Amino acid sequence: MCGIVAYIGSKQCQQLLLEGLKRLEYRGYDSAGMAILDAGRLDLAKAVGKVANLEDKLETIGGLRGTLGLAHTRWATHGGVTEPNAHPHTDDKVGIALVHNGIIENYAALKTYLEEKGHVFKSQTDTEVLAMLIGELYEGDLEKAVQAALREVTGAYAIAVICEKEPDTLVVARKGSPLMLGIGNGEFIVGSDPAAIIAHTAQAVPLDDYNVAKVTRSGFRTTDIHDVPVTPKVMQLELDLEQIELGSFAHFMQKEIFEQPKALRNTLRGRLETREGRVVLGGVARLDKELTKARRVILTGQGTALHAAMIGEYLMEDLAKIPAVAEYASEFRYRNPIVEENTVVVAVSQSGETADTLAALREARERGALSLGVVNVVGSSISRETDAGVYLRVGPEIGVASTKAFAGQLTVLAMLTIYLGRKRFMSADQCADLMRELERVPDKVDRILESDQRIRKVTEGLVDRENWLFLGRGYNYPTALEGALKLKEISYIHAEGMPAAEMKHGPIALINDGMPAVFIANKGRQYDKVMSNIQEVKARGGRIIAVATEGDDQITRLADDVLFIPEITEPLSPMLAVVPLQLMAYHAAVLRGHDVDKPRNLAKSVTVE
Ligand code: F6R
């Protein structure tokens, strides 16, 4: 999604802003731009496409000079991918430049009002309307003009604003879209993501909704949009540069797939007291009493996070014996859901900023649910708005396709299941057994990763096919959905995931000679049924790729290709079964020549509904 970086200090800031934009590239974007203020004059540069195009443009025009500036990567919402629509946007009265993430929902009415006042617009964006409005309301004080404009807008925003008339002022604000103010030594760096800041400082103030910060070279103050002072909460960013650099890997997605064993050890560290059969989740302990009373769990998220939530639903019902349901956050929010007493809503999200998930969480809280976050990014909106939560601790995920976060989500949901289950039907021994299995998962993932080259070879034989099926049952039905999502989002191959049994209710008509059908066919309660489903596809000429348990000879005779995973208890099997699917998707995208880390049309963090 869009990215913001802004700077005020004593350094020439063009290079710093460009580097910040490059660190935000992973979020997904289609154009980029920058504005720098020098000697009371604003200079701008914009380019469609990659940040490298903006860099070329800057070189052609001899660069921008100045120590106060802002920059942006845009992911188009209102108006096509063109230079005039790229940010920063300016007003036509006082020399405002503004960058914006989010959507101004009432932009049309504001635009009509501003046009009646004689303003002429150059773009089709909602953002330009906000720039014009701030200019219109400017009476010699940028902070006040921004506050006044924000009182008029509805929608979501993270903004950074500068003005030719105030060469020592940067104003930033947020509602519904993340923004943080990095505090450096005699300088401030603003970013929509810690990745844009961390090279300069680890101290930052994450802005809350409706916060406005006026930043000068000598300090900053925070208020709300009515100018009521707000006490800033300074936090330490838990991120080091190495974590957001590629090292010896070709792509972030590859790095993150291979980081999974280490990431999972981190997720588990200090949280399992296996001998006692007890899980220690510091973040939720204070809600112990309320959680003991929980009668129903609603797990919600989008995309990969929803697939993790679906596995969470199986875990909670099967093991903890709590009625559970997983639901798209976007659907939950708008279907007037019934939230009974003692309902717990679990918001699952890597970024903690997904607009749909945030909105569902707010809806559930509004209706009286207790809320838990299963989130990766520390200090993100979801982590701050939930009553309690458990962080994934898998480190920053840069690749757009979520991999290690999914593994972390499954691990946390398994721990949460044990935590809740122990309060009801799970015995200490049963919990301890599951915990021992959990502890072995990182080593088992390591073993699967050793077969990377074989998985690549198998993928080579399939990569020209444009339609694939992913099929699984029980715990691995959501794994099948995840396999299909991974493949389609980065290789642009059409893939459908579904319960293996559902196939014969329609999709079987699709099967033709050599169509890849990936079955998750590990040993488990429904193994025999999956075998029958494999026979059905095979009989119609489909090509069978099976993810199976090591030592399974039967599957070797049946499938065209088998990708083995180590033996594991069924409820945790998705944590292993997904790994070959991630690697297949990765290799398919590389073999087809796609930009794995920046797939077309996608954004890492979807902060619009
Ligand atoms: C797929 C993917 C997306 C995200 C979804 C939710 O690989 O990354 O489907 O899982 O947009 O994002 P978070 O987890 O940040 O809420």
C-alpha cells in the first residue's frame, strides 16, 4: 500500500528520502514522488513506476536541495497511475505540499466546494482535495490549517504536510492509517512503516487516530484535531537493519520461507512450560478470569491471516472444545453479526493495520466482545486496540506473500488453544504432548527446507499449466486455500483451493489431461478419504502432486510427484504441509520471471477497505 517518508533536520534530505522509499517498496506501489523545501521554495519530482524511475528523474533535473521534505509511494485508489496523480499534491494558493495514505471518503463534496471557490484541480485524486482544503483554510499557521481541514474530512489518512511559508515546520497526522515520528539526533524522520525510519533512529512516537504532530528542527508537539494537547508515547522500535536486508537470498520471500525455523523458535521462546503442561502468554494473563468464561470464539482476518484463523477454528473446537468460527473480517463487519455474552474475538494479522480486520475488531468490541490480537507488528493499530494479545515475534515480513507470519500465526493459535483448553477439557498431559510436538516443529521445517531443490524440479514440470487445484480435508483444507493463494498471487497462475470432497460437486469438470492437482495427503483421520479423492482426479487425467508423510509407500504408487513432510500430530500438520506449497509458489514465480517480492497490483498491508 502507499508509503510515506518525511524529514526535517539539518541534512540534505533527498538521498535519505529515496532510501526511505526503497525500504517501503515492498508494501506495493505504482508511482513515486518527492517534494523538498529550500529557501522558501518547493521543488517537486514525480515518476510513474519504480522508485528507480524517480531516482533517474531527480538525476535528470539535477536533484532537489533542502533539509525539509517528504516523499511517497502511491498505490492507486482514486485515479489512474499517472504522474499528475502521484503524490506529493500541492494547493494553488499558499505553497502546500502533501503526501497521503488512505482514502478521503467525502472528497467529492469537498471538491465541489473548493471548485466553487475557484480552485482548479490537476489530478483525479482525493489527496489533492485535502491539499487544496488546507491551503484554503491557511491563515498563517500550518498546524492550525491542517487541524481545521481534518475536522472536515471523513475517511482514513496518514499525512505529511509542508508549506513554502513555514520553512521550519512539518505537520503530520493520522487516522486509520499508520504513521510514526522517528526521533533522531537533531532531526526527525517520519514513516508509515518502521522500515523507513530504522536506519536513523530506534526511538519513535506512533501516532494514534486523530493525532496531529507539529515538528520543527528543535522539537515537536502533539495535539488532536481540536488542538487539545496529547502526551506522546515514545517507544523503542524492535527492528534491526539486518532483518530488513536480503543478505545472501535472492528474494525476501525466499529469505522468509527459510527463516521459518528460527522465527518459530522465537515465537515459542519462553512460552512453553512443557513439564507442567502450561502455556505462558504474558500478554493475555491479566484476562485470565474473562477467558475462563469464554463461550465462543470468533477468529477473523483476511487472506493468509484468515487461513490461519480457519485452522485456529479447527484447533479450538477439536482440542479446547470451545465453539469457534473463522470469518472474513470484511464480511463479519457488515452482516450485523450476533455477538453473545462471553464471546472472544481474535483478530489475526501480520501487519496489525489491515483496514478490514481493524473494522471487524471495532465492530465486535462495540457489541461487547472481549478482543485478542494475534499480530506481528509491535505497536500496530490492532495490537493497540485489542484488550490483550500475543505477538508472533517472527521479525519483519517484507515479502508481499505472507509466509513466516502464517507459521507464526499457527503457532500462536496452537498455544492459545492449549491456554484456553487447559481451562476446560484438556488435561495437563494432553497439553504437554501437544507442546512437545510444537517444540519439534522448527526442526521438522528445517528438514522440509532441505528438499528445496527437489521441489523446484517438480515445479519446473508444472509451471506452464495455467490452472491448478489445491485440495485438502480437515485441518488441511485451509492449507489447500493457502497453497492456492500463494501460487496465484506471485506466479499469476489461476489456482483454486477447496475441500477435497467438494471437488466432485462441480470443479471436477475442470480436470483435463495433466492439470496439476496438489493434494495435502498426510497421515491423519481422513487419509483414506483423501486417497479416494486422488483416485477420482487421476481417473480423469489430472496430474497428482501429493504432500505426504515420510514413509508413506501407498502414495508413492498413486501420485505423479510426492513432496514428503515429517510425521506430526494432525492438528499441527498445516505448519509443515504449507512449506512445500510456499516453495512451489516461489519457484513457479521465479521460473515464470516475475518479481516475487513486488507482485503486480498487490500491497503488503491493505489499509483501505
Ligand atoms: C497473502 C497476504 C495477504 C495478507 C492479508 C492480511 O500472502 O499476504 O493475503 O495475509 O492482506 O494481511 P495482514 O496479515 O497484515 O492483516
